[in-house]
Amino acid sequence: MADILKRSKALSVNPLKASQPIGGSLATLGFDRAIPMLHGSQGCTAFAKVFFVRHFREPIPLQSTAMDQGSSVMGADENVREGIRTIAEKSRPALITILTTGLAETQGADVHRNVREFREAHPEFANIAVVGVNTPDFTGSVETGYAATLTEIIRAVVPAAKDAGTYPGKRKRQVNVLANYTLTPGDLEALRDIFEQFMLRPVFVPDISDSLDGCLTAEDFSPVTIGGTPLSEMATLGDALATVVIGASLTAAGQLLEEKTGVKSYHLDHLYGLKANDALIALLAEISGQTVPERIERQRAQLQDAMLDTHFMLGQLRIAIAADADLLAGFVDLVQEMGAEVVTAVTSCNVPLLSRIPLASIKIGDLEDLELAGKANKAQLVIGNSHAVDTASRLGVPILRAGFPLYDIIGGYQKTWIGYRGTRQTLFDLANLAINFSHEGIPVYRSVYAQKPASELTDHPLPCH
């Protein structure tokens, strides 16, 4: 059991986490014709939008209730109701989520009551799903905001089995997949291929591989998402063979779905590394009743070969990781399989999963904590998002960019990390970083008797002109 080191500073220095409203927005953007509305000031929404646009490099539909000084003091209920009505009239979305910010939560907003009042005043919009979620940004992280929003969406739009007339196994090939925030569009595409090889039809909830995959569309502009999980699919979840829940953060969402539908759920903490993917493949073979396809067996053998090829570089490598809990657990298992040592682990907030991660200690903190601990523990490589790039530079070590946001590389949002193929490529990436930044080679020998000018005695000769 890991020793959880609580935050001891009065403020964050070089913050690690992204806020809960950003996580809630990300979950919403995985549904077709959806739009998140952040209940707060315009700056709250603008800040979130910057994160999304820089990460996905796509226009992102976000709305704001635009709280000002007056509504912050006197109450902003009218802002919420009017905001929902305006979006419903102009954009005709299938789903609107109202996500609270720190300003709204401090002011005392009750978005669930606001949604009920909107329903009573505007029955003409009964066909539009409107979901209120408490996602204050002064607590939690993108992981907890994503999980809370997905849970409330399931609560609001998935009908109970007794009301909908659904029953498990009615759709003999369908498998529900609750996908956590760590799964990229590339991951979901790879995961869909794995399911289909077992003759299964996965329904991803949510599905950002269809809405945030960087695909050009015929429409020049859309005020709502294009692609993603249709709300019509949510009514069929009770007919599935099984539900696969990926990510410990979605445990509550998986339990709620099982209670409402009666469909048995299977929980996987992550899909990083050989052991985790073996568990996935064994589960799919059990659910489908099929043998493991030869193509997947070959991919596993390729991963085993890659593990042999890279263990020389990764064995005993000292690694520092900064990530939310689900992603942290995945990378810890992946690098420990290769014999690497996680000497520093920093995460954004305390969640139950942390106690199950096989490390001596985990720090609840920020990137300053990562830098100080990484320096003290002689870390040789950093794993973190783009905010950790400067930290790695000051430590003089390479960084594997992973997580959210990734704004200083092109296509980072589309990278595939999971499955045997994704794991194989991740090992190659880690090994290449270790090789290219190694400072443990044989030092250059300089004879004390050398009769050469000083410019020729340097490790890096001056360029010719």
C-alpha cells in the first residue's frame, strides 16, 4: 500500500492538474450533438476553451452563463435558465450539460434545481437532455470531473430496465464500454478494432474518437459536437451482453449502469502493459465465447519481443511520473513490468485507487513537488503532460509527453497507448528517449600533452564559417 503524502503548501506552484469543469466538458464532448455550458464567468469558459483548442487543435463548442459582479452576489439562477433556453432554441442539441465552476459553487448555485425549473417552464424542449453536474474547480481534477459528469449523464438518460423493456443479452454482440478520460481518440479506434476481432460490437460511452478525432466535415461550423455516442444508443445499453468499465475513476458510473440495466459489468483499471492487456483479451474471449484471433496472438508476441529489445534501456531506469490517478496507475504498471523504478510519483488529488498503486509513496501536489523530488531522487526520465516540459528541462532529463493537455506537439491527442501494439510503441518511445539523452557514456579523453588550441579541445567544436 502506497503512503499518501498530503499537500503541505498553501498554494500550488506550477500546477499539475486540470480542473473538474474541463473534465466534465471532455465527457460531454464525447456525445453526438452535445454542448457543455459552464456556470461561471466568461473567463472560466475561455480558460477551458484554450486548453481544448491547444490540445485537440479543433474548434470546441463551449457555452457560458456569463456571471458578472451582480449575479455573483445576488444569484445567477436566471442566467442558467436563460442560457439553457437560448442554446435549446438556437442550436437544438441532443444534450446540454451544466457544469459548475468555483465561482458558482462559492456563490451557492443549485444547478439541479435550475434544471427542474427550466423543465417546468419550457416543456417544448422535453426532447433535449439537460444534465446538471457539480464540478467545482477548487477541488478534484479533470479525472473526477469527467467521472462525475458521465455518472450524471447515465443517471439522466439511461432508462431503467423495467421501464424500457430491455434485458441483458438481447443484443447478442453488443458490449457497453465506459471509457475513462485517459483513452485518446487513437486508443478508442484501436480498442474498437480489438472488440470487432472477437465479433463484438462495442458502444463507447462516451466516444471522443468520433467527435474529437480531427476529421474534416462538410459543415463549415457547428455549435454542437459532430459525432460521438448518439443518445439513442444510451437507450440500448440494457440490451448488451456485458459492460466493460475502463478506469478505476468510473467505478461509480459502472455500478450505476449495472443497477439501472442489470447488465453485468467488468472493471479494468487501465490498458497499459502486457498484464493489463492480457486481462482485456481474456475477458473478451470469455464474453464472446470466441478463441483469441491469430492476429492478436501475433501482436502479443511482437510486444514480448519489444520488451526483450528495450529492457536493456529501461531496466533500473529511474522515472518520475506526474499524472492523475488512472494514468499514474497505468504507467507505474507499464514501467515496473520492464524493471524500471518509479522514484517520484505526483498526482493531483486523493482518490481510492492511489492506495492500490504499488509504490512506497505518492505525493498529492504540483509540478514543483515533482521537480524537487525528482532532483533529490536522481530521476532519469519524466512522464507528464506539456506543463511538465520545463520541469524536465530544469532536471536535465527527457520527458515522455502523456496525459492532458499536450499543446507543444502535433497529434499527441491521437496517439495510441493501449493494446499490445500501443504498448509496444510506448516502450520504443521510452527506450529512444533513454538512449538519446543518456549521459552515462565513456567520457572524452583529453591528453595533458595535447598541443592543440582551446577551440579543438572542447566537446563541441566551434562551427565553421
